Amino acid sequence: MTIDGDLYRKVLGRYPTGVTLVTGIDEAEPLAIVIGSFTSVSMQPPLVGFFIGAGSQTWQRIEKTGSFGVNVLSDEQADLSNGFFQKEGDPWEGTEWEPMASGSPMIPSCLANMDCSIYEVSDAGDHFFVSGLVQEAIYNNVGSPLVFLGGNYGQFQGAS
């Protein structure tokens, strides 16, 4: 049985995801990929993960370094996400960042940041599943996460 691709996209579009910016550094060049599939994997050891298209050239460059950063975007950072997603111009221009221990870019204005070493990369259809061992975690107790649902950005609003 084959599932219709359009139906499959519509069904998956009903599930909200958070928006992260996975970063790395190749020599002196900062790199980033917008990721909506980021997840917690394990507490012991502290593992996180995400899915990335198998053809991603940016991921190939980040993977070679053996590490990556995760920047959890706030609901005020949709423009930042779009800048990296649309690939027009240099999205790093005007984006403040500093290197984490691995060298991966950390954007201090994000809700949270993690510096990870690559733990495992597994085949997952037309994607890879990347798991990372968290080496450092930074938490900012201000703001709300950027959420993506059905092709649109939104905000998380907790139940009262």
C-alpha cells in the first residue's frame, strides 16, 4: 500500500514542531540549518537528535567537524529562521553569535543553546537521524518557543 504524498504532508502538517537552528563551523565559516524535527532522546547519557535530508550539503560540512550546536528559537525569531531557510543573502550578517567550546555558533538571544558532539548518524529513508551527546547546555528563562504548524509560524500558549 502506498500513501499519497500530498495526503501524507497534510497529515504531518497537523503536528506542531519547535524550530531550532543547528549550527557548525567549517574552518572560519559559520554554518546553519533550520530544523523542525529536533527532539530529546536520552537523559543518561544526555542525547538529543534531529532528522536532516540525506542530500544536505550544509550537513555534510557540519558532520565532518564531529560536532554541532543547537539554538532553540523564540517566537520573536521567525525572521531569523526565515533568513537561514530562504538562503538569500548572508543570514549571518547582523546575527550576533559566539563560538561554543566546539566552535559551533551559539546565538545568545535564543531560548536555549546546546553544544553537542556527534554520537551517531543513522539512515532513515531519504533522511539521516543524527544524535548528539550534549557537552554543554545554556538555558534562558525569557520568552516562548517558536512553533511551526501547517506551513505557518506560531507561539506556544500554555493552558491556564
